[in-house]
Amino acid sequence: MGEVPPGTGSADAGPGGSSSTESDEEPLARQGPEIARETFPTREVPAKIVVNNPMFRDVFDCESYSLVNKSLTYGSREAHTLGRRKKDVAQSFGVRSEWDGTPPLKVFQFLRKFAKACDDNDVSEAEAFFMLQDFTKEPLRSEVMSVMPSRHGGNPGEVNSYLELINWMLRYHADEASLAAQVEEFNRATQTPGY
């Protein structure tokens, strides 16, 4: 029979269910201050954009553009491989698909395409946060960089996560009235006889 790891109990536990390893664990608890444990960032979803038309609720929800890989860990290993990952995402995204912010309602198409390219290449939300700006063109690139935290800590940034950045882009580039007008124009064009 295999060995039982310490602290998990054993076959020779007494009537109270305690094992002989309890006395080994007690001195660890009395050794003074706790050892600091590494804390990982928690995934926070920004406040939803409130829309009047329920038909538009999903396109204005930043979570609908979230990635399959929700990891928030971004360390030296991820930074080291980011260049290669950008090239892989660029292949899926399309080489000439960068967006400059015009027309504003193209934000929905841009974000869906970016999320799909990231999912195709198993890119995490932490990596996508630093990658998104590379798929934009001026003047949008400068705007995105101004709200992101600086790498050297000089600017804490208006946004600190992938979902916050997506939410910022939706708030900045799209509004419900413009989208409703575009949908109405599309519906009128498709219902016009003679085409």
C-alpha cells in the first residue's frame, strides 16, 4: 500500500479521526508571522453600458467580447513570447485589418474580429490587453495608448484590464442612437422593392 501524504490523515487514525501527523503540523502554526503568499489579480467586469433597446444589449456588453482564455497573469514569460503571439494573431486577424476609429460603428466588427483572432491562438486577456493597440492605426492608437498604464509606472492609466479597455472603446466610439439609425437605414434599404 502506498504512503499517505502528511496532513491527509492515515489508516491508523485514532477514534477522533486525528492522525499522528497533527503534532507535526502544530509547530508550523506556532512559527511566527505567516509566510506571504503570492496574490493573483482578480477578474473584474466593468459596469455595463445601459441601453434602452434590448436588441443592442449584447453588442454594448464588454463581456460579449471576452476571450476563452481569461488568465490575468502577465509576467516575464508572457512578455517574452508576446511578439510571436502578435504575429500569430495578425495572421488570423488579417494583415490590413487595423482600424483607425472611423467609422465609429465599425468598433463592433473590429472587437469581434480581434476576439476571434485571440481565441484562435489561445491568447489570454492579459496578453490581449497589451496587444490590442498594435491592431489600431493613428489617431486611434494614440487614444488607446493614452488610457493604458505606462510600462514604467509614470501613468497609472484609465483602464487596467482587457475588459475595461473594451468597455472604454465601446463608450468612446459607439452610441445607441447612431446604431439605431444605422439599423433603420439598413432595414429601409433591404425592404425597398426593385433591387
